[in-house]
Amino acid sequence: MSNAATFDTRTDTAIPVESPLAYSYRHSGAPRGSGYRLKLRERAMQGHLILRGGAIVLAEAVREVLGISLPGKPQALVLDASSERSIQWLSPDEWLVIVPGGEEFPLETQLRERLGDAHFAISDVSGGQTVLELSGEAARELLMKTVIYDVHPSNFPVGKGVTTVFAKATTILRRPSEERWELVVRRSFADYCYRWLLDAGSEYGVNVEQ
């Protein structure tokens, strides 16, 4: 195992933990109702790991520890619906791993043990990111007027993910299924993106699920 200093960011504490959108819900509201064409929810408090290294070195360890394979091509997104784990290709030697909250530290530890002295890096960025999920018949229409990337199905099929700009914020845009889109945004931009989504989606009717 590598000698890197690691620690569990989800240690027991008496201080209540809030999602990045907790402030937004209190100050901007969380509209609900019937007749909406756009559904928004935060997939909060998940585990986010940035994994870097050569694909040949990492592939077997990732498959053994996570139970899913490393994406084999650029902009690919691999998901395991049963475990709610995913891996996304970000750059030639960089992948984003998202797992259910609480799994990130044990999985990081297992990966480090499995990789040993190989050349790699793992960073836990769980506290700095969150995922906003969009669904509904107007989801792609809203993205068309908000992101600079072409989201037409012929250019953005299921299983693709890209780093792009949402409004004026850098985001990772993913399409895990036909009905759903995901925005991986920095915690500091979460409220801005949320309020933008409420405003841009008002013409369609937005239903926020907490």
C-alpha cells in the first residue's frame, strides 16, 4: 500500500451535515406541483473520488474493488445500477468515481492496497462537489439554452459525459439514461446553478424533489 496520508471525511460528529443545496431550499424554495415538464433533484452526499494513473495499471484494480470496468474510451460513462456506482472518463489518465455516500473511504483504502507501489493518485473530492439530476420531457430543451455543448441525441447518447460550461459555471454533464441527465457541479456553484435552473425552467414548470 502507498504511504500517502488518508483520512475518512465522514467521521462521527455531533454537528449536523447538510447538502450543498440546503441553503438554497431555505432561501429560494423548492417548488412542487402538477403539470410540470421538468423534474430536479440533488443526489446529495455521495462519494466522489478522482482517480489518476495509467489505464493498464488501474483497470484490474478498479474492476476487482468496484465491480465495474474502467471506461475504455474518451467521454465514456460506465454505471452499475445495482450498486449505484459509476466511473467517468475525464482525461487520458483521469477518471471520476461516484459511489453511495460512506463508501468512498473504504473503497479508496482498498484501491490503495490493491495498487501497492504502482504510479497513481486518488483524491477524495466528496465535500467539494454535488450532483444535480434533471429529468422530464423538457430536460434536454433546458440544457439546449444553458450549456454550450451539443446535447442532441445523435451527439450525446446515453453513457456519455463531458466537461463543459453550464450558464457560467464549469460542470460535468452526464447522461446516465434516456430519461435522466446529471450535472456534477462544485459545491460553491451549487446555489447559483440551482437558482439558474429554477429561473430557466420556470416556463416548463419545475418540480423539485428533496
